[in-house]
Amino acid sequence: MSSTGTTDHEATGPRGARHERDTADRLLRAATRSGAHLIAEAASLVQGWAVLADPIAGAVYSAPAAAAADGVHAAAAPREHPHCTQRPAAGAVLVLAAAPTVPPGHACHVATTTAALLEVRGQRAAELRGEQMRLHTTLIRLLLAGHTAAVTETLGGNRLTHVTVYRLSGVDVPTAHEVLWRAVRPSLAPYADAVTLMGRRDGELVVAELHHGGDDGRILRLVSRLSERHHLLAGMAGPLPLAEMPTAHSDAAAARHSATPDRRVVPADAVGASRLTPLLPTAPYTRWAESVLRPLSPAHQHLLLVWLRTGSKPRAAAALGLSAGTVRARIRDLSRLLGADLEDATVRAHLLLALRAPAPAPGDDNDNDNRSSSGSRPPGPPGPPGPARLESLPDGLLDTEAVRTWAVGLVGGLEPHLRIALTCWLRHHARTAPAAAELHVHRTTLAGWLTQCAEHLARNLADATVRAEIHLALKATRTGPDDPAALPRRGGRTYRRL
């Protein structure tokens, strides 16, 4: 007996069969229009609500829209919603909540038929997916080559003026690509003044969201869930004007090198976000940085910033889409242009400090600007005229009370052998083998010490920008030479605690 008192004979009789055929016909007609129409028709047939819930995207379709949260929660915890009818469908979960007056058999029939039609739609979409993915990859390549007008004309979006780029890497990128494709349901027609392109290039997943000025965060939320679920690391850059797509592309790769399992998506504007720069006296800092960077064009500065953020020339080359040899040659040329040894760890840290400096504001030459942004004592007089050098910083820049307090808070308390080992390792640009050779310890010993340093500092030593800041903090708090020859020892290659 059903909940409405209909007998099994009546349910399976001619009227019941005809009713099932009518139900299937209505669902089939809706399925030929769109997935949203199919879900809406299913909700109407059960006189309740229907939601197609995806583990990454959340509610793909919902009828009515207010039922989306309930549908997602029911799909995640089915035992807590025994009144809902659920069916797997096209990699997602179909959730139906029928009215109390609807027979359970009818609700099951609607759910089964709807799920089957969703599978058919999914298979048809999968047949076209390969061609669509290739088209997306081609459009991304055109954007990187500077053909923005051709791409926007193809997309038909006159309001597409900006782009936000994500670059994801990991062992599960192919599967993640398909999952994100299904979750985003990308279309080349603008939806709410936005178009999402995604494609795989050189073993990574590139996602470019084209929009008007700013995005609504939808793609960021999907990328965050995808990264957690498939153990990916991602960098994000933008929004930037569409013509600056190559810049956003390389910045996203630089940001990805700072991602960790604890922070899988890193925005480019957070890479190298310094706790030191807000403490520096504003006017001397900007004047020094402007003088140092005067020989460089914006393209030169961007290449150096990507190199310093990624920490190596091969990584910078991959981020910029250049060969490693080209990046090495350009950095050699820039070294001559700046008149500095860019292989020196201190010079690199100073260069990154200069590239981080805020743009000089009008009135920076006023006397009121000679005070520190941290409220500490005014710095000394401006440095001597002439071009600034990267080898040394002007007086009054890092020798303020605020900077010393910051440096002691960062590296204070390190045991002598850890401080000496960390200083040596940073001087060798985070290469363990040459640092261990200079320290006369085994590489395993040095690796253990570096782990202790990372725990004490609570910093990610794999991040090149973090290493540069620690290098400056060690210099600001140095009371001795921090020389490997001064490493405390006891019998050969061992050390003793002081």
C-alpha cells in the first residue's frame, strides 16, 4: 500500500503505467532543453524540491533555488535526511524531496528516470568535451600571445576587460581537470559577464576567468575545494587587464611555488607580502628603491621579481614561458646593468626589498615624510647624491628600533649552531650540499638543523621570499661573524650546545 492508499494493482494497472509514461515524457522533453529544466521538472513532478549536488561545485542545479543548501547537506549526510530520495547521476548526486502526498513509488520513478537522463546528458557532454578542451587551450595560448581582441571577439563578450589566472600542479591534474570542468560547466558564451577558460599546458592546469573588473569568487572557491580534494598546489594572479594576461600567468606560477599543503592556494599579491616593509621609513625607502631600479624597465623588474619569488632560474623560466638559458642570459645582462652581483644572497635580499617598495607618493620630499611609518624615531639625513647601490642600504633604513624589534622577534632565540647553519645555508641560496661542505657536517645533520630552524621560526623555508627576509633579520641581529669556523664543536664533526 502506498502512502495515499492506492493498491498495488492500481499502481501497476493501465492508469499507473500511463501515468509513468507521461512522467517519463515530461522529463524527456525537459532534458532536451537543459539540465536546469530537467531538475525543475523533477521538482514539479514530486511537488517538492530537487537538487543536483556536486562534491566540488555544490549545487549544480536547484529547483527552487532556496533548496540548494538543503540538497547539498542531504547529499553529504544522507542518513540525516531519510525522507529524501537520492540517486547517483553524472558524477554528482540527485536529491529529491517529495511532498507527503506523493506516493513513494512515484518519487522513486521520477528520481530514477531523472538520474538516467542526467547520465545521458553527461555522456553526450563527455563526447564533446575533448574538442571543447582543445578549444579552451587554444584560446588560452592566444591570450598569452597577446591576441586579446581575437579572443574577446570569439567569446562575444564586449565587457570582458580583465582576467584572473590560476595555475595548478600535482599528480592528479588530469582527473582534477575533468572534475573542475564538470563543476564549472564552462561555456564560450558570457555568463553574468564572465567566461571561464581552462586547459592543460606542460603538465599543469591553467584556469583563466575573463570578467569585467572583478570576479565574484566562485572560481576561487571551486579551485580551493579542488586543490584540497586532489592534493594540488595553486597560484592565483589578478584581476589584471586582459592585455596583461602574460604577466598574470607568470605571477600565478611564482605564487604557486609558495603554496604548501597547509595553504594550497596562494594569491600573487600575498607572495612576498612582507612584515618588514611596513616598518621601514617611507620616504628614504621609496627614494632608495627608485634610485636602484631606475635603470630597469617594467619588463626587467617583472622578470627579476618572478626569479626572486620562485627562487631559481629554471622555475622562473617555467613561470615566464621562456627557456632556462634565456632567463640566465637576461639575468646576467641585468646584473651588469645594475652593477651588482645578483648571485650574492645579500644583494638578492636588497633587490627584493627594492622591488617591494611602494610607489613614491606626491609630497614625499616634505619634512613630514621623514618620519618612520611605524612611528619610530626619524631616520638620518638622506644618503649622498648619485645612484644607490644594492650591496648596501642607506643609513637609517634597517637600523631603526622598529626593525630591530622585528628581527629579534623573528630569529631571536636560535641556538648558535642553528644560527650559523641557517646563515650559511641562506648564503648558498638554500642548497644543502655546498652549505654542509662548508660547515663540515653531513647533509642529513644540516637537514635536521634546518627542520629545527623552521619549527623555531614558524616560517616556510621553502619560500624564497621568506628566506630573503630571514637573511635580513639575521644580518640585523648579528653580534658576531656567524662564521662556519665558529660552529661549536666537540670531537671532530660534532657540536656542543652553549
